Amino acid sequence: MHASAHPDAVEAAKAQPADSGSDTYKRTRHEALWMGIVLSLLAMLPAIVAWAPQMTDYPSHLAGYKVMLDHGHDPFLTRYFLFKWEWTGNLGAELLMVPLTPIMGLEAAGRFIVAAIPFLTGMAIMAVEWSLRKRIGVGAILAFAMIWSPSFLMGFLNYSLSVAFALFVLAAWVRLENWRWRWAVMIPASFVVWLCHVSGWGVMGVLVFGYEWSKRSNWRDWRPFLKPWPLIFPILPMLMGMGANSKVSYGRWGVLEYKWQILYRAMRSYDMNFDIASLCVVVAVIVAALAIRRFDGRVGWAALMLLILTLIVPRQIFGGDYADYRLSTAALLVACLAIDWPVPRWGLALAGLLFTTRIAVTTVVWYEDAQTARQLITAMDYVPEGSRVATAIAIPRRQWYFGPFEHFGSYAVVRRSSMENSNFALPDVHMLSMRETRYRFNDPTQRILYSDNQRIDLRKFKPARHADYLWYIGTKAPVAIPDGAYIVYATPNSFLARLPDSVDLANPDSGS
């Protein structure tokens, strides 16, 4: 693998800062800064045009923040939920919500965080590119297309935030290379990344190790294993079991098929043909850069390591799902940053076309889904405060795009302090859990997976036995609703039904 860290390139890189006072250098730096700001602002566009983020998991995260902040003050939330604070490597958005919510309100604060993550990621991409080469190349522009990754579209906010900070750490690691006190900056920085998400901390470690590995004098040089020592300290709270969950799983079946899927779905968003075509374009540019030896090993080794980790890391680790899928897009992003291929301005514009086209598609989809969501959320006007809501979400068994409504029922918690069944509320996995333990009333009980020829009969929907209202969302109409239920609000793709003879949670003999 070619590395720009070869001696001649290193000397050239060292010579650049010496000329940092020249007009050319200042102009290039000024252009790079504004290019980064403009592209990063453009990356925020979907979160700006939609009144609420249209991510799969987002409503349940928002409900978790609601319980986190109001538990002990809101009588209904205190009655229905338990919440236990833990210092763990998965707190990025949670910690930000604490100061932001009193200033902006809960929903606005959540939307602000979602908008900030792509902006920070874009600026981090530019920071890495500038730290390595003192210019902006085609690889960095291509990397912008990976900001709205499958992980981000699913709503993995903490992980996505941690990756942005991990890239900033790499940029700082390179810039502070000859400073004797670099370790004093890197130790707290490593804890910041780890607190955001443990997987982002792992990505950060791979990035820095890959950078040091590219500079080794020979294959037996052991210094790359020791130099990243300032980043290792978050292992201490993990060893002490702070918020740790030891569940590890590759899934129940089809591991090889699943691993292949997460590779070709590394740019999955809303259209299968467009996403795979985008992936082919990016991979073709990476392969071409490798072929003509314009691939920078200082980040290229990290890209290779992330690809290998994608294949060998279990799907579920530390209580989280898609631990390996998250890494596939990270590997692609880092591989783009490794492209060291000087091109004219029209080449940069051509690379930017992929990003702008993809961000335009995401923006349009989010705007349209947000209009549907505005109709759906009106159902909350018919739900009394503190009611118990059983949400049923009809989901096709096979679909490419990320459905934004799988956890939409959690808005019942956000808007009405309800007990609702789509929240991430598993003991020993999440800080949030259900106070009622005699039956399951959390994710994934809201999901109704169906095939094209399958009928949906809501009389068999178990969560409805323990609720005051049934909130159905799906494009496929059910053939029946629970006996005695009547619809109080409906849209073309949803309805809210009042349920009869609601179970009294205080009475164990009421049929629960």
C-alpha cells in the first residue's frame, strides 16, 4: 500500500508549514475553510427542512431523553418507567440534552443535535484532509457522501457523534505530532469520544494506530503499538464494569450472507439502485487510486483494518445492534480520505456531485416523510395525558429504505407522558426500563412484519390487551381490530382506536 508518509513526502509535508505565511498558503487555507463550512452546512439540509428528524430509532431516543429529564417530576413517567443513570460509553446525545433542553425545549434540542452531527462530521473530514496534506482533494469531497450513513439514518446518534470526534482526534494527533505535551490533550479527548460511544472510541484507536503503522521502519517495528497509549485509558471504566453489557452475538443464522449484505449496503438510504450505483462509483475511484499508487497509507491502513473488523466483529456487542454494520461505512469514509489524487477544480466539482445528489434525495424524502409524520402526530390530540398506548407498526419483511415510523409511537411518551410499547427499555441494556414487568411492553413488540399476501389481524396484537388506545401505522390496512374498539382519528396510513375494558395495572386479576 502506498503511503504519503514515505521520507520524501514527509520532508515535503514538513516544508509546507514553514511557508505558512505565504499568500498562496493563506489563500488555500481560506478556500479550504469556506469549502468545508459550505459543504458541512449543506450536509445539515435534511434536518433543517423536516420539522422532526425522520430516522428510524429517533422517536424512541427522544422518549428516552424525556424520561431521563422528567423522571421523578412527571407522575405518569415515574409510574410507568424506571431510569438508572450509568456512566458508560454511550452517552453522547444524552449529555448534550441536559443543558440544551432547558434552553430550547426537548424536541428542538433533539433536532439541533441531529443537525449538528453531519456538520461536525463534515468539518472533521476537512480537518483530517488539511492536517495530512494542507489542501483539499477529491477523496475528502467523496467522503462527504458517507456522512448520511445507514447508521445515522437509523438514528445511531451517539455513534455518529463519536465518529465525528474520532476524526477530529486523528486530525489533532497529526497536527500535534512533534509537540511533547500531545498526550495531555489526547487523554481527555479519548474519554470524550468514549463517552459519546464505545464503538467510536474503537474507530479512533484504529485511525491513530493505522497512522502510526504507516510510519514503521520495518515489519518488526513495535512502536506503532505503543505510541497511541494516551487513547487507551477509557478501558479502565470498561474493566470496572461501568455500564457494561457482555452480550455478544453474530445472529441466529446466515452469518456469511449477512456479512455480504452489510458490505453492499454500506451506502444504503432510500433507493436500492441509486445506492448501489453510488457505492460502485466510490469503490471504483478507490481502486483506481490504489492502481496508480495515489492511496495514502497514513489513513489507508486504518481503512483496511476497519474493513477486516467489519467482517469479524459480531453483529451485537455491548448490548448494541449492528456493531459490524456501523464499521462498513466508516471503512469506506476512511478509504476515501486515503485517496491522494490531485485533480483540477472540475474534478472536485464532479466528486461533489455525488454528495450533493445524495443529500438532495435525502432532503426530499425527509421533507415528504415529515409531512406524513405531521398528520400522524395529530393523533396525540385525542390521547389523554398519561394514557397507555399500544402502537402497532406494519413493516414489510423486505424493504431497502429506512422506514421512519418504526418507533413513531414513542411520541406518545414525548407528547403525552404515556406508557407506550416501542421504547428501548431493556434492563441491563438501556438506562430506561419498564416498571411493569409482568408482560412485555417495549421494543420490538410494536413491530408487525408482513409479506405481500399476509393479512394483519389486530385482534391478535398482544400489547393491546394492556392499553387504553391502539395506534396503528402502516400502508397495509388490517382486516380486523380488537373487539369493541372504535376509531377516534384516522389518516390514509394510520388510525387511533379507543380500546374497551382496559386492563387495570393495579389489579393483577384483571387478565394481564
